[in-house]
Amino acid sequence: MTTMTTPVFDVEQLESLLNARQWAKAKSLLNSALQAEIPKEEKGALYVAFVTTYLSVMNRINAEYEAALDDAIASVKTLNEKEKELHKKVDLARVKNEIKDLSK
């Protein structure tokens, strides 16, 4: 079994940068890894690390996107409820005015 002699891609460091939202540094780390000369026998391990990291990042992005959508849906529901309440108040005021006009 061949082990990587020089770590070209530090998954833990990348995860740390991504968690800290240091996008430029994470991008730089990835670019460095992609431009480094990698022995043929180490490429598979590097590709697995890239794919694993990519999936992890995409899962986090999707989770944040889903949470943002949930917040937006909740806001729209609140606005819809307030709109219904406003329409009820306007309708009630209109009926009161009509009754008032009829009683004159």
C-alpha cells in the first residue's frame, strides 16, 4: 500500500478555512493542490479527498440554502396572514360604513 509522501492537499485545513468562511484562502489552497506535481500513485487519494471535500461543502451549502428558504417561506406565511387580517379589517370597516350610511 502506497502512502502519500508529501501531503499536497490538507483536508482538515481546507475544512477549517471553509468553516471560518475564509473563501479566498480555501480557494488558494485548492489551486495550490491542483497545480502541484502529484505522483501517479497518489492521484487517486487526492481525487478521493477532493470529492469528499466537495460533497461536504455542497451539503453545507445546501443545508444553509434550505434554512434560508425555510425562513423565507415563514416570512411569506406571516405576510399572508397579516394581509388576510388587513382585508378583514377593511371589509369590516366597509360594512360598518354601509350600515352607518343606511341608518341616516
